[in-house]
Amino acid sequence: MSYAKGIGFSVRKDKLVRNSEGKVCRRRWCCSIECLRNEKFNDRSDRIRPPKAITRENCSAHFWVGYEKKRDVYVVRNFEPHHNHQLVTPLESPYLRCNRVVRKSDLAQAVGMRRELFRTCQTYEYMVDQCGGYLNVGFQIKDLYNKLDASRREILLDGDTEAALCYLKAKGAMDPKFFCKFSVDEENRLGNLFWKDSTSLLDYIAYADVLIFNSTYKTNVYDKPLVLFVGSNNYRSTVMFGCALLQDETFETYKWLLETFMVSMKDKKPISILTDSDEVMRKAIDDVFPMSNHRLCSWHVSRNAQNNLKDDELLRNFQACIWEPFALDEFEKKWEVLRERASTPKQKEWLEMMYEKRDSWAESCMRGKFFGGMCTTQCVESMNKYVKDYLRKGVKLFKCIPAIDRAMLRLRNNTAKDGFNAKYSTPVLKTALTKLEQQASLIYTHRCFVLVRHEIESCSALTRDNVMHNFGGRVYVLSKYGEPHNNWTCVYHGGENMRIECGCRKHESEGIPCCHLFYVMKCEHLTEIPP
């Protein structure tokens, strides 16, 4: 390294050979300008940013060292000192990559100044003044940014972490159902942290039908991803089931998190899970919850389509497959049209990849699977924004966790207020099906009743195309006025075990009776919604 700095070039590690015992028997160093850049990286058609300037010139300078077992020493096997490029001057050598090293003392000083709210650029300028110039610092400002970014992820079990864990331990002493679990790596650093309280357990037992979770942003000084487990209650409000801070976003970390979450929730598995399109997260869910329905966020799928399908007509047809509840045979026809219109290999490849995952994003394939009317992760995204209002970038752990608790208290207070309003107020009835609407006002909470009332109102736009007697009941074929080609079939069974089933399966998917069901109730002169 000293030789390279004096001559004026940068060193790069190259080949390494070990023997059967694992000992290094050969090592090669080369000039950093050795080899040439592969042309495929310059000719990419999908490139967004311009390519970086070429720095490789196929320099042949290198240095081989080999191990002599008899003498137990390393000796030089080959040395090629000649370069085919211009060497840098002594004033330029500090810019060479191998000469830019952030020492531990420099990093410690930068970390200390960051705690005092000094910006990284201000810290670097201070170090420049200390050393007497930019060339004497020994590294560039980008190197300092990279080192600080790496150090943020290393949470040592020091005062900050111990204070946070003591806070959680105190909560556990007051709450018998409180649960907290964390992992520590081999260097005694805090890895993953998960916690939830007794109220979260009660909420999960009541509303665990749909679980939504996502890792979206980093709020703390260590840049650890914050994961929130949320759901929707009977007021269609967000409830929080648990929180976690993760060391990374790998398959092993997500698997640890989901298994820990299940242990904390008495192994009660959700019916359905809604996440974004993160592939690693999807694999972890399939491994831990193989029987649960898994849906990808429709918004994320639509955004990915915009990035991969650069054709307006193609994009519109694909988005129709996301949102429209086509019959399966109609969905296949629509998809064939998409395949034929795709013009580039990239579009075709992306469409085939999405077709293989159609069971997790297409409305036609998701129909009948209960998701409580949710098809996006907006619930958890809004929850993240809600929590973020209590946090600021760079907050430490012992301040971050209590801030999240305050956000949860505020959220639960709003839920309690919804319960109070529902208990001591009555919605105004305004449809012609008064008895059905009145019963719905007693069954459903106010927010759900608004949706049910909309379905009751919508049944006035339906027409009856045909009625057939079959399977001991009546089969109604309905269509919307002005749209005779869109037919829906409802089956009515009377008697003691009265039930009505609709082909749109809105009730099975969202928990809300559809307008087709209310139309059949009207035709059958029912005064109560079948249980």
C-alpha cells in the first residue's frame, strides 16, 4: 500500500487460494485499473441514470505471493511493476480509493458530534480544519457518510438500549399479558426487537381475520426498519397488534418476526394477510402461514405495472385485471389480449411473472376470500404516518418506544370514542326498505351501516332478467339497468335454514351484503336479513 501510494496508483485485492486446511496459500493483488468494463453495462436499454465514467484500462501490473510450507513463510512469486496508464501525482494520491480510510478515532469523533446534532458535512469541515487541509484528512466526505450509515445499524447494548429494555420490562411488570422478545448477535449488539401489550392481544383475538404489516420507513438513530402489525376493527378503524424494530429485511429476519408474533398471539393464525410486493416478505409468509390467504397490495402492483409496462393501453388493461371482478374465464381472455399486445421481451417477461402470482393480486382470483374490503396496505401506511407524527428522524430507542406507545394510546382513544358514538346515537333511515335498513342499523356499527345502506340504495338500479326454480330454491339472474351484459346470479333457499348466496361474493369478501342480496330480499318480501 505504501509502495502504491508513493508510485501513484490504487491497489485492489484479486485472487485468493486456500489449501485443504483453510490456510491461504496464494494471494494476488492488482492495480485497480486492471480488466475492462463489460459492454453490456454500457448498452442497457432500460438505463435511467447515465453510466459512470470508465476507469478500467486493462492494466497488467500485479503482485503474487505464495506460501512455502517448509519454511512457513510467504514469498513473492511474481511481480509486474509496469502500468499502461498515467500515474497520479503526490497531490492527487489522497483521492485514490485505497488511500481513503476512515479510522476508528475519526468515526468515534463523528458519532460524538452527531449526538450533539452536528450535521455530517459540518463534522467533515471541522476535521479538515483540524488536519490542515482536505488532502490531510485521509478520506472524502462520502466515505464518512458511508461509515456513519453503517455505524447507525450497530446498536451496542449500551445505555440507550438498556434504557429502552428497562422501559419495556417496567411495562411487563404492570401488564401480565405484555410480551417482549429481542435477539442479540455474536458481537453483543441488539438485533431484532418485538413487543405488544395486553390490549393488542385482545384486539387480535377479536379482529385477527385480516393481518396487515409492512416495513416502510426508519425513524430511529440506528436506521432500523420499524414494522407495525395492524388490522381493522368493527368500526373500520385501524387497530395495532404489535411493533418491531429489525436489524435487516432478510428472509431469516422476517421468519423470526412472524414466528415471534405467533407465539405472542397464542398461535392464532389470521385468515388473510395483506402486504406489499416484497418478495422476501412473501416467502416468509408462505413458510409461516401456509394456509392463510395472502394478497399483495393493489396499489403497489399498479405502481410496478407503471414502471414495467410503458404502454398506456397495455397498462389500462392490466389495471382492469387488478380491480375488476371478472369471471375466471373472462380474466383468461383479458390476459391473452395483454400477452398479444406486449411488444418487448421485458414486458412479456414481467407479465408472465405476474401471471404466475395472479392468485395474490387479481380481483378475479381473490373473490370470495375475506379481506374486510381492503385491497391495499393504506391502513398500515396511514398508521405509519400516524406514528411518525410522534417521532423525529434520528430519535434514540429509549425515546422511540414510548413515542410509539403514545401514538397507540391516541389511536385507542379514538376507537373508544367511536364506540361511545355508536352506543348513544342512532343513524337516520332514508331508504324505501325501512325494515331491512332498521335491522341493519342495529346489527352494524355506524361506519359499516353507511356501506350497507349504500347497497340497499343500489338495489333500485337492478333489474330481474330471469327467475328459475332449481335445487329446492329460486335462482335469480340480475343485471344493472342499462348494462344487460353484466349478469349476476343469486340463489335463494327458504325455510328454517334460510340463506341467500350471490355470485359476486361481496359478503364473503368484505362482510357486507351486496345489492343483489337485498334485491332478492325485496322480491321475497323479507323483513329481516337472514342470519
